[in-house]
Amino acid sequence: MVRAEPPAVASVRIPNFWNPRARGERVEAPQTGRAVRFLTDDEFPPLHFAGPDGNPTGFSVELARAVCERLAIACTVQARRFDTLLDALAQQQGDVVAAAIPLTPALRQKFLATRPYFRWPARFAARSDRGLPEPSVAALAGKTVGVVAGSAHAAYLKAVFPKAVAKEFTDVAAAEGALKRGETDYLFADGLNLALWVGGAESGQCCAMTGGDYLENRYFGEGIGFVTRPEDAALSRALDDALQRVWDDGKYAELYLRFFPVSPF
């Protein structure tokens, strides 16, 4: 379960994926005599993208660097095409994947992964000038809600808010445009995409997130973590422990606020 901490900035909620009762002895990284090689992609902001100097950056990348600092180990970060990352890891061309690859049972059959450090919340957005109530089963009855056809969000809306009137679109950009024009009352979609749109120029400041986040694994997945090879279990445990410490000392919150000025949560 995600617990939202009191925000460091009033409008930004910072998620907490760690159980304070699960803390144990500090886990040291295995000493291999060489740098740990992180693999990422550079075309998926704000999680991983090419910075102004051409080097990889983004929330996942800078979190990886913070973890390496806590473990006192040397690390490198190399960008590759997204669809080649797991193959490159399996072929020992890197040691850890730090990218937005969903944690699934199929992935866990071939690789190890840390606990999630980021998840994909579903969120509602609404026009700011209509005074619409926060979403609930009663509040959405008879209201028009934009969703992407065939998406997990469309299925969840039908199951949990059966009296809402779903209006389906081919993609999220079309659904955002309809909300901006006032053709729908709400939009229900991926919170990361909505956060970038609401906080960006394309929305024209028309709209805002409303209500809480929805994180049911069955619909929206487990999130993302650092992925390693099965034989690198000691490294995976060390990364897990370091992620906890990065949260504890406030570095996670610092990075989150840098890359998510409008929180998906």
C-alpha cells in the first residue's frame, strides 16, 4: 500500500513505498572489483531521458546514482534502446536495468527485481472552472468520463463506477483535448501522463487532478523497480536496502520534487 507523506511542497504529494517495520541490518553491495553497470533508455521523461549534456538523467537514473552513493560503489549509466534493455542484461552487457519496465510475473520468471520505487497511479482530472465534486460512486453517476478505449482505466471505471457515462477515445491526447474543450466532465487515465499534461502548456491550465490515486495491481500493475539477473541476488538485496535508506534520508523526496513538479499521486 502506498502511503502519501506530508508534502514538502504544498501541491506535491510524495509517495512512500516502504514499510518502516521492514528495516533490517544494513546490506552491503557485493565487491566485484569493477563498477556496477546500469542500463536505461533516454526517451521516456521524466523517468529517463537525455539531459542537456547528452548524458542519461531522469528520476530513475538519478535514483540509481543516489543508491550507488549510499552503497559506496562505483556505477556507470549507459543508454540503450528500450526494447533491448532486458536482452542486454541477460547477455551480461550490464548489471542493472533502471527503466520503466513493468514488474510482472513473466519478468520475475527470468529476472530479479527490487521492491517498486515507482508505480502507475490512475487518476481523475476535471476542468478547474466547473466546481465538480471529487470522484465517488455517487458523484460520478450520470457524469461523462473520458477514457481510452480498451484500456485498464476503461475497465476499472466500468467495474467500480458503473453509473458513470464512459466516453471512449482512441488515445489519451484525444481524451485530454475533449476535457479541455468541456466535452466531458472528467478524464480517467494514467496519473503520470495526466500530471505532465495538467502542468504543461498544452492544457492551457484548464484542468486539475481531482480525488485520490488508484493503485489496484490487477488493473494498473505493480510498478517498476531495479532489475537484475537471478545470479545477482546479493546485488538486488543491496539495492533494495539502499532504496529504503534513500527514502529515509530524504533524497527520494528531493529527486521526486525535481522531476515531478505536479505529482501523479
